[in-house]
Amino acid sequence: MSAVAARTATVRPRRRRGVGLGLLAWLVGLLFFLPIAWMALTSFHSEADAATNPPSFGAALTLDSYRDFFGAGGGASPWPALINSTMASVVSTLCVLLLALPAAYALSIRRVEKWTDVLFFFLSTKMLPVVAGLLPVYLFAKNAGMLDNIWLLVILYTSMNLPIAVWMMQSFLAEVPVAVIEAARVDGARLPTVLTRVVAPIALPGIAATALICFIFSWNELLFARVLTGVVAETAPVFLTGFITSQGLFLAKVCAASLVISLPVLAAGFAAQDKLVQGLSLGAVK
């Protein structure tokens, strides 16, 4: 009986600690979710109710902000900007994966000489402030006739996300069993076959996590899109800044536009949440 009582006395504090950590995690999650919920609620208010201080939570709900956002109120249609953002983000993410997978393979499995120096060189390219390279990129785009061109953003987003993608995928591919790759080579598989049919399926959670992060970075990028695009290649973040005018800040419309523009990222994260968790823990130190 004494042993049972001692075991029970040990288990109870652990359960209480687990319950406390669970409640703390829920509290932190609610704190992060509160601004999104506030933005969603404000988007259903009129501009007069949204501008009140303190905010009026019991104000009447309306869809006027969403009608104005989608052009029903006579404003510009957001669909060209949404299509441009989708095209630039998806195509650049695919390009990043196609380039990062063989590079990460060479740095993790078939390691090249001084592979650690190569990794740090990739990472050092992210230390340059984006605004420092803005003028040279603008001059190049102007002389090449690529201003207001969506393919220029595809090239820029690919080059911007490639270093972090190689760094992430290198840690993911380091967990791939070498014996499986050697067995495929014994069977006569060449490098493209090894990458697509052996390495990629095993490291799929890590590849999905890398793709999601690159997609989010591309979708949210504003500085280059603001400076290098105009009407034809305008992206969703640039379209969102159009709601801030000299007449003032239209809070309800901004909240409605922000919620709609955030939906693709939220949907992609929700759809790939299991792969994202597996991928982010794949290269963790056990």
C-alpha cells in the first residue's frame, strides 16, 4: 500500500503540471487568435461603427466592406491582384523546390567539399537588407524592360527564398537513410530517379514545410512588388495598401481586404498542418 500511495503521490503532480501546461498553451493560442477574431468582427461593421473608440462590439453587422472590396461598390476589382499573387507565389515556390532539392542532396547526403561553408554562404545572402538591393534591381528591371512584369517577381521571389529553402531541406534530407539510397543505386537508379522516387517521398513532410514557408514569404512580400509593379503585375499586398488614401484610413474595408487576402495562406497552413508539424520536427536533434 505504501508503494501504491507513493506512486499516486508522484503521478498527481505530473497530471496537474500537464493540465497547467495545457491551459497555458490554450491561453497563448487565444492571445494569438484574438487579433484575427477582432479583424474579422470589424470587417462586418460599417465604417462609422469600426471607427468608434472604444470599439462597439454590439454594432450591426453588414457586408458593405466585402462588396466594396470585390468591386461591387464601383471600386477596382481585386481579382487581377489575387491572380498575380497566386501566380508569383506558386510558380516561385515550385522553382525553389526544384532547385533546392538537388542542392540540399549535395549538402546532406552526397556532401561536396566544404559543405558547411556553402551552407553559411547561402545563409549570409539573407543578411543583406532588402532595401539595399532595391535600387540595383530597379535599374536592372528598367533597362531590361521588365518593370510591371509578373515574371520579374517570380525570379526575385525564387532567389529570395532559395537560401532558406536549401538550409531547411538540408536538415530534412540528412535524416534520410543512406542505405535506402544505396539500395536504389545498386538497382541501377540514376540521380533524378533517386531524388524523385526515393528521397522526395521520404522527406515529403520537410518538403511540404519548406514549400509552405516559401509560399507565405512570397505571398506577403510587399517592398519589391510595390516598387517594381504598377497596374498589370500588381499583387494582393500592393492592392491592400490602396485602401489607405489621403482621405483617411477605411478601417472596415482594410479588415475585410486583409481577411480575404489572408485566407489562401490560412487555408494552405490548415491543409498542410500535419505535414508542417512533421517537417519542422524531422530535422530536430533527437
